[in-house]
Amino acid sequence: MEALSNRKKVLEQKPMNFWERMYLPAIFKGMAITFRHMFKPKETVFYPEVQREFSENWRGMHSLKRDEEGRERCTACGLCALSCPAEAITMVAAERKKGEEALYREEKYAATYEINMLRCIFCGLCEEACPKEAIYLDGPIVPADYLRKDFIYGKDKLVEKPLTELTK
Amino acid sequence: MSDKVKVTIDGIAVEVAPGTTILNAARQIGGDIVPPAMCYYSKLEGSGGKCRTCLVKVSKGSEKDPRPMPKLVASCRTTVMDGMEVENITSPEVVEARKGVVEMLLINHPLDCPVCDQAGECSLQDLGFEHGAAQTRYEFDRRTFERIDIGDKIQLHMNRCILCYRCTYVADQLTDGRCHGVIGRGDHAEISTYIEKAVDNDYSGNMIDVCPVGALTDKTFRFKNRVWFTKPVDAHRDCPTCSGKVTLWYKGEEVIRVTARKDQYNEVEEFICNTCRFDKKSTSDWVIEGPTAIRHDSVISSNHYETLKPLPVIQKNEKLIEANLEQFQKTQKD
């Protein structure tokens, strides 16, 4: 059949000459490339000990933020769960009691907040939907684990450490 | 002489009975040309004329007196005349004025939709979304009130109130003896029971339904869930005091809220009693009719399944369980 684009290269099948039949020049050429790489900087890192810097728009594990006074920003409005295309987020709201003003910023807060990291696709829509700037995907890679249930992250893993613990 | 008068709204002619307001004439036509209303409530006598969101331009007064009305008029309070011509969304003046009214309504309205239980079915939210500006020019602090307790069934958030007076009309017209009202003037006007008396009456719960914002919300539903995660289902029961026709709001198997049925203008079809609203919260109390029709552009209709009980996400696969037996047993233990 006639070629349409004419970009096909036609290879000529010729018998090899003497040098090609010795293979030695080809071997030395290959070895030269191999040894040259020994003196070049390494492209790989020893991962768990050494970690690469993430790019600026990296989206990793979620963290629930606190405000400047150390109170939780999340008010359990449910917009993250609504925007989540993978339905990974669930929460239960509760009313702030008297005396808890230092813990939660608004009168409603998330009593439980769970993200299923196996469902999450790290699209960042929850971050975008949040009206309180409470959730950011600024963490590291979600670590591996053995059981499915251990991938459901609760508030213990998601909420930022309080300011007092950070300054210690 | 015919007993109907002809009125043209945004170029659409309609014949209505004399004495009809422009707003109701527009509702007979329906569609986009219906002015929004925050305070007018067709089931409550005397309501309307307070929020000014329903302003329209009357470009021709009537057949006999074709002069236009000098100012924009509140369509919920102005009755039609024969040959009247009204401009609503076709008039840039009206659109501009409505934007201003929304800005005025939002001056003192707190920006706490993430906390508010009304969010998702709030008339002011819809109004602000459609007509309002994204920013406020108001530089001062919003008005705030001390929170008062008006009983264990109804939660009052005075900060959110837009003073539409609907709840006072409910108390006047549905219940015997109103014990709450609007106290104070101007910026200090507030809904209150004066001596912190609990609003407790057979029909007082309807204040929750008529409230266009989140000022009066159901205390039994308070922070239980967001409106758009619940599923509305029409149901009825034999109620000795009211019609018993309600909407049940399901979360899973549980009825977490009961409200009256609402029409397309967010007005209740029939008022329901407090027994139906607060005390009958199990499926066995009700005869289920079917899912409530929700406008597809409403946030309530998002994330909903066609079936009442969604299918399990993970199907029980015997082969897979057999293969992952060790792991499966580990999860069963905890």
C-alpha cells in the first residue's frame, strides 16, 4: 500500500563488515557512556531519609488549620464534603459550649471530621470550597499502611498542632 | 364592562381580577419575571411592603391615566389597574434598585452562612446570589444583639433578622395570643418576647418556615446536618389539629427534621402544627408519598441518589473476602 505521509525510513539490510562483526568498537562505545554517568551528579535520592522539595502547587495530605489564636477554623459547614467529587469527607457538627471559646472559632464546630485517604483524589476542590480557609492540602505524601480502616484520617491526624506545642 | 383587568408585565399580558397586586399578577404568569419577595407572604394577611425587593417600574399607570408612576413601587402592595404596563427585569432601573435593596438588607446580616442552618434554603442567599454585589461598601460594625432564649423548640438569631415581620403575622393569625413582637425602633428594632417568655403555641413552629433567613430555626435540627446532605420526602399523617401534610428531611434512615411543604416561591402550602413538626420524628408515624420535587439548580438536589437508600459502595464479594481473609478478619475485630 502507498504510504500517506512518506515519513517512513526504509532500512537497507546489508551484511556486517569486519569491524562490525568484531563487536568491540560497539562495546567500548557503550562502556564509555556507562562510565561517563559515574562522574555525573546523581538524579536519584535515598527516599525516606532524603526527601525532595515539593513544588509550590503540590497537593498532599490535608491539614485543618487553626487561626492566629490557636482556635480551630473549621465550622463544619459541609462545603468541602459537598464539593468532594470522591465523597471522601464526612463530618459531624456540634455546638460550642460555654468555656470552649478558646478551642473553636465559631459557635459551631466539627466534632468529628474524617477524610478517607483511599477515596481522596487530591484534587484540591475542598481547599477551594472552604469559606473559612480551614483546610489546606499542604502536607506530605500520605504514608502507606496495612489496613483500609487506617486510611480514614480523623481529627487527631488532620488538625494542626496547637501553637503551644509548636513553640515548645 | 368585564370584571377582569388587563395588565402587561415585561411585555406579557395577563388578565387578572381587580384588586390583585402586581406581584400576584406576575405570579400568575410565572417564570423569571416574578419579582422576588422577602417579606410578602401570600398566606399571611397584611404582609408585604417592608423589604422593598419586589420593586417594579410602572411605565403606564392605566388606560385612563397613562402617566407612569413617578417612583418605583412595591409590587406586593400596589394593585393593578386596567391597561397597566409594568417593567420588572426589562428595566435597568429596577435591576439597579434591587441590587441596592439587597445591599441594604445585607448591611446588618452577618456573614455566617457556614454556621447557619438555613443555608441552602435561604431566600436571602438566593437573592444575594442573583441580584447582589459581591462586596459591601459598609465600613461599620454590623448590629449585634444579645442572644435570648425563646423556648426549647425555636432558636432565635436576632443578628440574622431582616425585620420582615412574617413571624409576627404568623403569631397573630395562626396562634391565639401573640407573645413576641418587634421591639425598639430603627437600628434597635428586634424580634423579642419582652420578658424572655418562651414562645409556646400549637402553631408557633410555623415561624421557622416563614422566616426567609436563618433568624428563626428549628432547635431540634440545630447543627444536626446541612440541608443539602438531607433528603426531602413528602409524607402525611392523620393529625387532629392540622392537615398533616409535611416534608420529612431524611439523613440515612433517620428523620432529622419535619417542615411544611413549600411551593416554588418558598411559601408553605399548608401550615402544620407543632406536634407534627417537633414530636413525630420516626418513619412509622408517617405515610410516605415519595421524594419531594426540588429544583435541579438547588443545592439541595446535589449529591442525591434516585433511590431512597443508596446502594452499598462496596458490594459483598465472597471471592474477594476469601482471598483477603486475613485482612478482612483484622478489620472485623476492631
